[in-house]
Amino acid sequence: MKADAERMVRMAELEIDPARIGDYIALLREEIEASVAKEPGVLMLHAVTVKGAPENVRILEVYANRQDYEAHIQTPHFLKYKTLTADMVKALNLVDVDPIVLCAK
């Protein structure tokens, strides 16, 4: 239970320029794969689109703690993603949430 309490969990809600969705998804995929592979404190990054609206991207982010999140946003792969997608993202809403049950198989 203590481990869940220390975790930082966030939902990112993004609106992407529909003309750039392919480019955005390629950069997002690269960033997520690098983050999960290289950063022990990045426990989970799951990206999905709203059915029928691929420009509406949702990302469930789970970090071991806030310090691991702060380290994550300073990594070269994250900074590359932020820089190269800046003109593709029309809206971004970050929603901090409290985990109830985090379970995966």
C-alpha cells in the first residue's frame, strides 16, 4: 500500500493537429519506449486515442514518485519529444490523479 501512495499518477489529455497525427504518434511511440526502457522510475506509460477521434490522445502515466517524474522530464528523449511536437499539440491538460488500484498482466 505504501508504494501506491508514493506513486505519481497522471492523465495527460492532448489535442493534436489532425494533419500531423502520424508524425506525432511516431514521436510519442519513440519517447514512451525510451522512457520505459531507460528509466526505472517510469513504471507505466499507456497512450490511447479516443475512438473515432485520433487527434484526441490520452496518456496514463505512472511514476515511482515525484522525483522520478521530475527526472523524466529532464531526459534527452523527453526533451526531444517536447521540442519536436510543440507545434503539433493544440491543447494539453495534465490531470493529477490518486491511484485506487493499479493492476496489469
